[in-house]
Amino acid sequence: MDTVKKLNKWANAHTSYPIDALRIGLGVFLFFKGTTFLTNSQYLLDLFEPFNNFGGAMLVIHYVAFAHLVGGVLIAVGLLTRLSIVTQLPILFGAILINFVGEMNYNNFVVATLCLALCIFFLIYGSGKHSADYFFKMGQ
């Protein structure tokens, strides 16, 4: 807990609008990815084709869509940012793994790697000063 407080103090001292815009952009991108997976579930099933033998594909598909939708909104608003990012990490690791196990799609690989890097950055950085977390913390 002490480490999180130190990270929050550091992030609030070094916050800027471009970093907040990057966090909001990441959240909006994840939200739209979730809506894409909901409206075009066959696309997601095709992505999981290399893992069809493992079972539980429908459970994973529902987790991916729900986590992207809810997590994207929470990341964009800056509410429970670290928790939302922790739910995104297995999805992004899986997205990178799918490119190595199945057919390599460089565009998807680059997007997944970039999202993973941004999620790791915001996992360490936090939501920043211009977020709902900061607003609620200061309202206490």
C-alpha cells in the first residue's frame, strides 16, 4: 500500500495533459475494441481458432468483450485505473500469443504490443491528476 501511495504522489507531481489524453485514448480504444468484439463475435472466434482444443472459448470471448467495455470506460474516466489495467493484461498477453501460435498478423501484433506497453506504463503511473480517482481522493 505504501508503494502505491508513493507512485500516486510521484504521478500527481509529474502529470500533464498529453499523458492524460493518452490514458483517455487508450480507454476509448479498448472500449471500441470491446464493441467490435460484441458486434462481430465471429471475428473473435476466428482469432481464437488456434486455441479451440483447449475449451472454454466462449467464456474467454465473453471475458474479453466485458473487460474491454467496462475497463475501457474506467480507464478513460480514470476510475479504478490500475484494477482495470490488471484485467486487461491477460487479454493483451493472449493477443500477442495468438500471433505467434496462429497466423501472424503484424498489424494486430503491433497494436497489441503498443496497448500492452501503455497498460504497463499506466499500471505504474496510475490515473494521474486529471482523473476521477484524484477527484474522489481530494473530496474526502
